[in-house]
Amino acid sequence: MFALHPARLLARTSPSSTIRRCISTLPSNPSIYIHPHPQSPSKYLLTLTPTTPPIPSLAIGTTTAIPPTPDSLVENAEFLKLMHYTVGQYAHEDPDVKAQAAMYISSSGSTLGSGGFNPNTRRSSRTKSMSKTKLNTSATGAGGASGQGGMGGANRGGYIHVSDSRNPPDFGRVAWPEDILGSLELDGEGKFVGGDGRYSEAGTYRVVTREGVLGLSGFLMGKVRGAVEGLEAKVGKGSG
């Protein structure tokens, strides 16, 4: 079970942490709030809530530039742990993921990547500095998102990806590694193994790419934000 050490949180906040005020959000992603870093005037904290002052241990990360870039953002490992824990709990309930599972079984386990099934979607161009290697979709051994783009068919089951929506893959293709959060396992009938798909973190996901910042589905974004708010509430009670 995911847990953040209460002492670490309380050391970084105060009773006023629940005070809300109007703050700015990223123009490209209004779900993410921008806060001046309380200890570093030249930096900013990105968070999923407008809670002020922000709690650094619950922030998405620290950036020296707005909008953030892959070079300017330092990801917060504690937030990533919370995000993956929450995604692992709820991804199988996400309407987008459920639609992908249905498409998977109807296609007899052909390679599919989440993040959208619009056949008109086209991948945006990449610069040479962003050259990437696509995932191996011909692998036959069991594995997570780092090695499987979908396998199975013939009632053998397989895997589907939970991906960031900032750069949806072409229909029937696998998302780029930095856009894949993890994978879920399906049985031969297209049902989530164990009831929840036994989420496996990919280890390749990046909060910021040249395509955008943390583009979780609306469903999963709400769940992750709720988890952050729950921890903020515990901090508020502990510091009161």
C-alpha cells in the first residue's frame, strides 16, 4: 500500500496549507497548477491542486521554466509512486482502458496501444534529438509495458497499455515508451486478470515530453488528484 511518511509532509507545511487562492495553471494543461517554489525563487512547483502553500513532497515536480520542458523539470519520485499506485488501483475502471480491452479481444489480441483509437489520429513529427525506439511488439514472453505491445489471441490473453493521451498513437499502434505508464493483463476472454489487470509499471514514463505535460485521462486524473487531496487533508489534521 502506498504511504508517504507523515513527518516528511508535516515538516514542509503549516495549518495555512488548506488556504485556497487564485493561482495560475499551465496554458496547455489547466489541470496543473503553478506555484512559486517556497525555498527557491527561481523555480516553480507544479501540482494537481491549488493548495497554498504547496507541499513539495506531493508536487508533480520542480521546474526552472514555464512552460516546463524535459530539460527544465525534475520529477518528484514521491508523486510518481503515488500516481502509479493510484493508476494501478483504478486503471481497469477507466472507460478508455475498458474500451481498449474490448477492442483488443475483438481484434483477437492484435497489438494495441491506449491513448485513443481514432483511426484519423496521426503521430506528430519528432526531431532527431527525440529519436525513439518503438517497443518490441513481437515479443512472446509475459511482460509489462516495456516489452509488450499486446499479445495473445486464440483465447490466450495478453497485455494492453495504459498511456498518456498527450500523443495518441495511430490506430492499432503502440504509444511511445515515454508515454506509457504501465500495462494491464487480459485473459483469453478479454477480462482483466485478477479483476484489476494486475497493473505493471512500465518504468519508461516521463511526466514531460515535447508533446505535453501529464496528460492522464479525465478519469485517472481525477483519481490521482483525489489521492493527493486525501494526503493533503491528513497533513492539515496533523498540523492543526
